[in-house]
Amino acid sequence: MTRSRDTTALRRAARDLFGWDELRPNQLAAMRAVMQRRDALVVLPTGAGKSAVYQIPASLIPGCTVVISPLLALQQDQIAALHERRRPELRAVRVSSAETPAQQAEALADIRQGRAEFLFITPEQLSDPTRLAEVRALEPALVAIDEAHCISAWGHDFRPDYLALGHLIEGIGRPPVVALTATASPPVRDDIVARLHLRDPELVLSGLDRPNLFLEVAHCPTEDYRWRRLVTLLREDKRPGIIYTPTRRSAEELAGRLTDAGFPTKYYHGGMPAGARDELHRAFLADQVPIMVATSAFGMGIDKPNIAWVVHMALPDSPDSYFQEIGRAGRDGQPARVLLLWQAEDVGLQRYFSGGLPDERQLHELAALLRAKPANRKQLRDLTGLGPRKLGQYLSLLEQAGAAGPRGRQRIGAPATPRHRWRPRGRRWPRRNGSRP
């Protein structure tokens, strides 16, 4: 009876709030799990309505919903889409680095006083103990993790702050959690479940087929051949598209070469100032930039229906990354083209970026530091000389081995009672797909 009532309520809310006459079976299964206060991991392809999986149930459940999302631009797009509905049940606010302290305080007050239902926030904000306490005081009814593959060390866009999300969710009272992503291989799914501390989660998987995408792979014996194949596509299709390159430098160089060849192009990568990236993102969505050459940093939040083609100028770092990136094409349902141009040399480049096995001596030294005294990430970087990405990866490995964990006030240390003695020698550490955003 409860299942039937939930289904009826969800369909009514979908119709009244969103104007949808029906829900897809996978959407409905995930929503029912949320209504039953169960954790859920939802893997649905781009354009399958992942956001609705938490938005529709949230409108029916008493209490606010915390939405943890990695990109400010993605948050803003989702907030704007909710506000377009002009319904008080769907009002959203945000607490991020883009808001002033006064605006952040006002957003929290809106949630506290029932004037807003959704609080959008990043992992970095929640890692602040003061902010964590403020969110806990809101007594959230649901936590939605968008782009959940980011939490995995094997995922598309490795984010060190995502690794602590399971502990942070505990810190805000441990409401039910729904994790959402467009694609995640079995190892990534397992990692998401483990790191978020999901409890007997409902697993909702959908097929990944996108019948309107035409996939083509071409081996390029020379760089000149790769260039000619790209130019041929650009001459044949004048609609907007994205070209993915493996490095920041190659993105800049290719954008300049294409512009000189008569194809107006911009480049985008993670080494650019945040303001410049945001401006380029918005210009691309507004059809002011027809061709974007980018690293993997340009992926999440690109909700642009008329992207007609996606080209990879080298092998992607993983099948998950590839599916995420080609998923930008053909969102309007029209035929779209996906072209992978690769050379044998790409394999060596990926091996270089993935970094292979970790340095055992560095791991030993880091573990010894954690046993001696808990420290925050900045202190650990200063003490070890490790960069932010490598430090995050090493802390992830030590946490998996039971040799590290959060110790309060943004510090990391050795567990008071280790699960088992850590012995790195002879262990096969998982390779990690390097990302060059």
C-alpha cells in the first residue's frame, strides 16, 4: 500500500510541479527509494532526468534537501531551472564562495524559516566546521550528491575534498543519501558506496545507449592526418561542438591554430582564472562560442542541447571519462557525431599522467606523520612536499588501508584503533586515471 501511495504522490508532483505526464521506470524506482528513506545510487545517462530523482521526492518530504555539487556553474543552472517553475516548493538557495557572508547568512535563514527547500553547497564549504554545524542545525531530510563519480579515486574528475563526504554527511546528522551520476563502472560504483557510507543502497542502473549518437574511431598515423580529419569534420558541420585535448598546452595551441585556419575557437582548462572559465562557460551556452577546445575540466554542467559533435584529439583517460564527455552531444535528440582521433603515442601519455604505482617511501613517510600528529592538508603539503593532487591520492590510499581518517577541525590522522596493521609491501595498489583539468 505504501509503495502504491508513494507512486501516486510522485506522479502527481511530477505533473503539478514539472508538467510531466509520466515518469521513466528508472526514475520512478529511484524516487520510491528516496520516499522510503533509503539510500540510493542512481546511474542514469545524460538527459534521463537525474535531477528529478531528488527534486520531486524532496517536494513531498518534510525538511530541506542539501544538494552537494562540484561546480558553481552547474549549481547555478540547476537553481535557475528550479526557479523557472515558480513554485515555493522548489525554491533553492546557495552557499558558496560566490556569495558574500551576508548572502550566505540570508540563504541559511531562508532554509531555516521555510522560505526555501533546497540548499546547494560544495564539499569545500562543508569541510569548514562552522559551516558544517550550521547545516546540521537545519536538520536536513535528504542529501543529494550530484556528479557522484567525483568521489571515487578512479572517477572522472578526482576531487580530494569529495573523499571526506561520507564523514561530512555523518556530521550533518546522517540523513538518507541519494548519489547521482551519468556513468560509473562497477569499481567506481563500489567506491562511491564505500566512501559515502551508503547503507544497503537501492542501486538503479540504466542502459547507456544513446541511439542518436554516431560514434567513429580513427587511427591517425601522423599529426597531419589527425589535423586533416578534424578540419574535414568542421567544414562538414557548422553547428556547435567541443574538442577535447589531453593537456592544457595542447588546448591553447589547437585553439590558436583553428582560429588562424578560419574556425573561430576558444580554449578552456583548469589553469585559467575562475572568472575567465565562468565567462567562457556562459558564452558557450549562449551560442557565442561555436567551437570550444578544452581539457576534461570542461565537462560537468555543460547542459547545452544543440552540441552537434564531440571530438577527442587523443585517447581519453578512461571509458567513464569518455562516456561523460561524449554525453554532451545530442541532448536535443537530433543526430550527433562523436569522433575519436588517436595515435599509438597517446597510450604513453596516459601512462605518464596516471603516474603508475605510488612511491612506497612517500607513503611510509606520510603514514608516519599521521601517526605522530594529526594535521590539515596544508600542513601535510608543507611537511611532505607533495602537491595537492598527489597528497589527496595518497591520503585516499591510506584511508582505504585503515591508516588514515578525519580527526576533526579539518585535520587528518591515524585512527585511534586501526582496523588492521598497514603493510604496503606487496600490495597491488589501484591505478588512478590522471585528470589534467
